[in-house]
Amino acid sequence: MSAAEPLRDAAGECDLIVVNVALATMESGAPYGAMRDGAVAVRNGKIAWLGPRSARPRTLRAAVELDGAGCWLTPGLIDCHTHLVYAGDRAQEFEQRLRGASYEEIARAGGGIASTVRATRAASESELLLASERRLRRLLEEGVTTVEIKSGYGLDRETELKLLRVARALGSAHGVDVQTTLLAAHALPVEYAGRADDYVALVCGEIVPAAAREQLADAVDAFCEAIAFSPAQVRRVFEAARREGLPVKLHADQLSDLGGAALAAEFGARSADHLEHSDARGIAALARAGTVAVLLPGAYYFLRETRAPPVTELRAAGVPIAIATDCNPGTSPVTSLLLMLNMACTLFRLTPDEALAGVTRTAAQALGLPDRGRLAAGMRADLALWDIGDPAELAYAIGANPLAGLVRRGNVLRWP
Ligand SMILES: [Zn+2]
């Protein structure tokens, strides 16, 4: 349906119309897919019509009319890579490191990821829910309407499933769409020290099938790195996911180039994430497979990395680029997706248009959700209203939150 096409069945039937807004549709063409003085009509949680106000069909009526006061309307934001469900706290460790303790000293004292795993295993589902919803709330305050949440701090069957259940419960409790990802192959649990292949066998033989059986996972992820799992081990995890019909994603080439991007592409992964060390072969493979590159500037910043992901090469190869918080206690204690827009531009040299597409259109692609991330007829009515004069402000400003209104699936959560 084209924007200006009259809606024969729309007369008197739309639930909602937003008028007096500038639209950042994020459709390709003009930067931001911008459309001045626009209007968006919503029916049954979807966009029924949008276009310039002057083209509004005369028959179009809506039960509720919202005035956007000239603000900008974008798709609801999508954080496509988080580990936000965990227990415990790593602030002390941050402090110890700044006082000179090495990573190894902290790890020997039981710190690092092992401490998060210990606290997470000990926490009940309600304790985890409580700890995680503070982080989720901060994302929602910045216009996030869809968030991906990974497991990966359980590293045993029971706790990995518990994390996925908590992630699902967070979605229902907070009116946000949660996509769950099983990341049992995140790190080697201490009880499997020196027996990584045995742990991978547990992941493939028990944890992946259980998560699939209980319909708790929308995708399967792994961490391919010298400090985590080898390409051969990741391959076994991906094969287990494939047997269950689950799509895959990969933490790839973050600290070294183990060929993670090419491995992700070989399995048709929805996304390959981090990619600081990916080479030309990996980038070409991503382009061929249509795999999204998810860049995580928060972790790059927090770890004080110096090698940025190959943005120029990804762009030249036509690999879609998404941006996410990577919210996690160890390497990216970030709960601001807007800050990631800024860092993607300052640290990785994305344009503000690319950065905004990275948390809308391409983030939806990274999650395999073609029904959102753009403003167009037929898409989900997830709408964020921003009190800004230009969409570049979303990436430009640091520490500002200009969110003025939020609509999710046609339900008005807030409006000025
Ligand atoms: Zn991650």
C-alpha cells in the first residue's frame, strides 16, 4: 500500500492518529527516511497509514488524535544484544582494577565472570527479576520497545533455563517485547575446568534441546574466543541449534581473529557481534550470507580497546550494521542505547543516520523481526516521540534523554 493510497476500510476505524510530527521512517532513500509534517494512523497495533498531513485521506477517522507538537517520531528503539539478566555486582572489581589489581588476581580470588555465575545460580527467579528490571527500566525510559536478552551466567541446565524464564517474565511485566537467546556457551564453568569438550557436550546434548522443548529460546549464541570456545566447539553448538530449528548468532572476533565472522556466515547467522578483529574474508562472508554486523561500542570503550571494528570495509561490502548496549556486568555496564549511538559515531565513525538505523531497521534484522524497525504501513505501531529539532541530535547529545512519548503496539505508554 503506498502512503497516499486512500483507505477504503479506514473510515472511522483507526484507533489512533498521530499528527503534527516529523517522521524518521528509517526507510531507505532520504537520510532517516525523513518526512516533514507527517501523520501516522494506527489500527490493531499496526500502522494503517502514514504520509504527509496534506495527503491524509478524507475518510480517515480515528478514535484518538495525538498532537506531536512538531517533534520527531521514530520507530521504537531495539536493543538487539544484552545480557541484562544477572545477579551480583562487579563495581568493587572495577575499583580493585583501578587500584592496580590485575585481571588474573581478581579471577584467582573468585572474581570476574565466576562471581556473576555464583550469584546468579544462588538467586531465585524473583530476585533475578528484581535485579534485572532496574536495568530494563532504564532502557525503556529511552524509547526501547524490543530488547534481546541472553542467558549465559548460569552455565548449567537449570540456571540457563531460569535466566530465559526470567527474561520472558520481564517482557510480560514491563510491556516490552523480549527476544530470548540461549548463550550457554558463554564461558567454561569452573566445575568443567580443563574439560571444555565435556561442557560443550552438555550444552549440545541437554541445554539446547531443553530450551527448545520448553520454547524458552528464540535463538542460540556462543562466544568464539581463545578465552571461551574454539571454532570447532562453536560449530557443535550451532549444529545442535540447527537440529532444533533455532537460528544462531555469534560473539565473533572481539579480541582476536579466529574466523568467527566466516563461521557465523556459514551457518546463516542472524548476526555476528563485536567484530573488532574480523578480516576481509570474514566480512565478505557476512555480506554473502546477509548476516548483520552488531557493533558494541560500550564494551570497546569499557575495555579501552584500541582496534575499532572495520566499519569502512563493512560499509563497502554492504553488510548491514546494528548497534547495541551489550549490557553486562563485566565489560559493558551500559543501560543507555542513546549513549551507544553517540559512541558508535565518535569511536567507530558511523554517521548519525547509520547509528539510528542500527537501533531500528538493522537491529530488527539482527533479531529476524521484519515487522518492526521502520515506519511504514503494515509495520507494528512501535513509535517513539522525541523533543528534538533534528534526528542527528539523538546521536549528538551525551547524557540527554529527549524522549517525549512512546507507543507500543498501538498502546500509548506515555505522551506529553
Ligand atoms: Zn555480549
